[in-house]
Amino acid sequence: MKAYKKLLIILSTAFLLTGCNNADSDKDSKKTSGSETTSQTSNTTGSGSMPPVVPVSEYYKSITDSLSGGPDGDLRKRLTSIIKPYQVPTYSGDGGGYRLTNELQNADEDPNNSSNMIFFYTQESKTKGKSNGAAYWNREHVWPQANSSGCWGQTNAGADMLHIRPTYEDTNLARGNLKYGKVSGSYQTYNGYQYGKIGTYFEPTDQVKGDAARICMYVWVAWHDHSEYSGKFPALTNVFESIATMLEWHLQDTPSQQELNRNNYVQNSNQRNRNPFVDHPEYACRIWGNTNSTTKSLCGM
């Protein structure tokens, strides 16, 4: 009996070391129905009073050219400190309060039609409505939960407005948990709109590639030092086939007005932060440009 208990302890410890082991199962590739009403723990990540909304120039005022680059450099560390969300929405439910379903409809509102929202992969303008209702739209984890070493779940990074995007349930299911990467062949269509190529990887349309890269870079930087993920934080290659592909897409598909609108909305919400790779695309090469010869060439280093 003692030997059996010892074996259980060893196996449990080994499991804990493999990832964040968030209790929430992966939702990206599974259909759900009805409004979600599961209770949530507090998603407040900051402390003290809510920080004021400041101009973009002041938001990044401590970032200088003298800060060292690289994934573990001073620039990345400073950005991690600056862009830490004050509070992320509650993942479940669609009633009152600060809830992700409600907030995404506003963050992704069509600027030409306030009754509509922009779906991520197809970039269609569709009528606002409850998520997961009548197989309509899902909250797409751009960095799938299954590729997060068990970290994201439905709190913290798993409920971050700058991470989650609305998309058709069926296009969400088609992408599943595939990493982003280059795929040969033709784009798949849904309701007549192209949304991506599917193979070993998932390759979204050109107009979404940069968005996907900047979202994943943001998630990696914003949540890098969070205590919940300490020692188990996933690598960007968990979600991209390579750092080179991520940088290539970022550089080829530059930030759009829609991304800037989302940054502005999120900063004015309780989350109170921004995606720095939308405001300052050059930060990406300062952090990852020196990864290898391909990334150096892409970044002109």
C-alpha cells in the first residue's frame, strides 16, 4: 500500500510539471449550446484603484530605444509590466455586468453599422447576438486552449478581450486546435466567404494573418509573468509553426483600423490595456527579430 501511494504521488507530480493544468477543458473545437451561466472566480488581475485612461504616447512613455531586445530582454519585460490587464471580463453568461460575450460585440462592432459586429476569419459584418446561440458564433481563442500547455481556461488569458475574437461556430470548429502556418491548396469558404486553408496547419486569409500574429504575440507578452502560469508558460511555437512565419505575417499584413478601434475600446473598458504590436509594430522585430537567420532577414537586421 505504501508503494502504491508513493507511485500516485510521483505520477501526480509529473502531471503538474507538464503544464498549467487549468481545470477548464478546451472549448475551441467543441460545440456548446445555450447561454453559459457557470459561476466564475474574480478576473481582476490588477490591484488598487482602476488606472486612468491615458493617451497612447503616455501609455508607452517608458519605452526607449536603449531597452535591450529579445524575448527575455528589458523591452519585453517592460511591456509585460505596462500592458498587464487590470481586469478581464467574466467568460460565461450573457446577462448584465462585465461579460465577455457582451464586450466582444462592442469591441468588434462594425464602425459602419452599430447593430453589427465583425467576425474574425471571414471578416463579415453580422448582426449582434448571444454567443453559442443557434450555432451562430463562438468566442474564438486565437491561441487555442489546447495549445496553451493547459494554461488559458476561462479566466485570465482565457477571457482576455485582446485575445478572444468572435467567429462563426463552424469556422471555429474547422480551425479546431491547429497551429497557424503555411498550407498549400485553396481557401475554404463558409456562407460564400473565404476563411482559411486547412492542412497540417491553419492558414487564415491574408487580411487576417497579421491580426492573428499580433494577438498571439500580445498574449505571450501580456501574460508572460503571471503567477498562475509560472514555470509552465507555453511557447509561441505552440501556436505558430515558427517564429519566422509569425513575423512574416505581422510584417506583411500591417495593423488595420479595426485593430486600433479594438485597442481603444479595450483600454476604455475595465481591462484598461492595449496590444502594443498594433500601436508599435516595430516592437515585434526588437523582441523576436534576432531568433535566426530567417527572422533577421525579415526584420532587416
